[in-house]
Amino acid sequence: MVGEVLKKRREELGLDLKEISERTKIRYCYLKALEDEAFEKLPAQVFVRGYIREYARVLGIDPETVIDVYNKQVAPPEKTDVPQTEV
């Protein structure tokens, strides 16, 4: 989801991931992990949100929209309380 949005826009603009890395000063491997949605390869979420925000700005995308997509994608599933029935 978030990776698809970033990669698609980058390709539409004809930009190379290494070029984005140089512009943003974000490690290439982190940008690649974002695009591949390999979130386990990334540092703490606070850093990831900053990376997404900066990456989106360079691509001309509203950063908050992309952050919202990311938050929904990585949010833990909501607990649904199942009532216990008495036997």
C-alpha cells in the first residue's frame, strides 16, 4: 500500500531510488525497504514516519496522506471482546 504509492509516483517522475536517497539523506536500504514494505528492516516507527514524510515531499505527495496510509497499514488489529458465556 504505502510502498506501492511511493514507488509508483517515483517511477512516474522518472527518478531513481539512489537519487531520492541523495536528495533526502535517507539510506538507500531504508527507502528500498519502504517501497518493498519490509517494515521489519526499518528502525523505530518514529523514524519511519519521518522518512515517509520526507520521501513524500520530494515526490510532491501530501505527506500526511501517506503517513495515514502507513499508520493504517501497520496498526495492530483492534481487539474484539468476545463475551464469555456461562455454562
